[in-house]
Amino acid sequence: MFFQSNEFKVMEAGVQAAWMQQKLHLQNIANLETPGYKAKGLVFEDALKEARGKRDSSSDGSVVRAEIVTQENTVVRPDGNNVDFDSENVSLYKAYVQYSLLLDKITGQFSNYSYVLNSNMK
Amino acid sequence: MAFLGTLDIVGSALTAERYRTDVIMQNIANEKTTITENGEPYRRKQVVFQERPLSFQEELNKAKGGVRIAEVRESDREFKAVYDPTHPQADEEGYVLYPNVDTTEEMIDLMAASNAYEANLTALSVVKAMITKTLEMNK
């Protein structure tokens, strides 16, 4: 079935990743005025493994593991905060676009299947 | 429902900025208050924010993210002494102590708070769109 296929698992992981991204950008925007707060970003573990050259094929790809990293090397305001609202906003929108694109894709696949399943009942 | 936790992040920020606005208003309102309960002029109050940590590993530890108010600090800047011998609160030399509130400073703070509030509202509209998208997925 479609929802057991690799393709579906990859899309599911994508949806999860986009949701986590979105949550993190919200956290950054919420702390726009928190003294000493440093903007945070996500690094996905698979990407990390790939970079280290030891990606294992045993993981099924449907569970997303990510690490939260603090961005230390950007411009810091006098109150010790380095959140850039504009870039956070754009990244948030990016996560939104990725998310809705994947959801549309999944919905499309499901409607294809239901078309096939119901095609003999005219 | 897990995805509603996201709204808590934006919600906490909106609450915090709202509270900050209230404190700024309080400062402006008391700009000329020469006496308070403890006998001295009104002291300028300042809200200090603190991050509420966010974690994806410890979903159950209530690490749900957002921002919270750490404290409301009273400014220990000097009071403004104004010569006004006819004032009921004037001392022997005719000086009255006025609060250490600077209206310009408060107005700038107010602008910052309102900008941050709006920024979070913009973010909220994106979250709302995402949640709607999720709910309408199987239509």
C-alpha cells in the first residue's frame, strides 16, 4: 500500500521536519525581546551523519531526529539578543510552503488510491 | 492534540508583550506621582523577559517553549528634584522629588513592545494557515 511505501515515509518525515522548523522559528520570534537570547536553528541528524560519512541504511526514514543548535556568530544587539525577525519570518514562511506542498502531495496520492479502490462501483 | 502546543509559543509571547505594554502604561500614568504607599515617589518599573526552553527530545517534560516574564524590576535611578515650594510634598528647601520616569524612554519602549506584538501576530497567521491546512487535508 501507498502508506507503507518508502515514498510515503519520506513525505511523512518531511512534514515532521517542516513542523519542527516552524516551531523553532516561533520560539525565536517569541523571544525577540528576551535579553541574552540567542537564535536557534535545527540540524537534522541524517544530514549530520551524511556529513560525517557514516549514514546507516537501517533507519527507516520516517522518524526525524534533529538537534537544536544555537547561532552564536551573527550580529548581537546591545542586550545580547541576536534574533533577526525578517530572516525568521522568511524561514517560517518557507517551512509553511514546504509543509503545505507535502500535505497536498499526500492528499493527492490518497485520492488517487481512493479513485482506484472505488472504480468498480459505478 | 500535539500541534496546538505551537500556539502556546505565540500565545506566551503575546501575553508577555501585552503585560509589558501594561507596565509601560503604568509608568506613564504615574509620571507625576510624588507619593506611593512606602512614602517615596513612584519608581519606574521594567519588565525582564526570560526564555521558556523548547526541546524536541523531551516532549513530556513540558519543555514547550515560548517566553515568560522573569521579573518586574524597579529602576534605582535617581528621582528628579524640582523646585516648587508651594507643593504639599516639598521638603524644607522647597524641592519636590518626582518619579524617575522618562516619557520619551517609555514611548520608545512602547513602540518596541507593539512591534514585537505585531511580529508575533504575523507568525500566528502562518501557524493558523498550517493548522487549517492539516485539518482540511482529507477533504
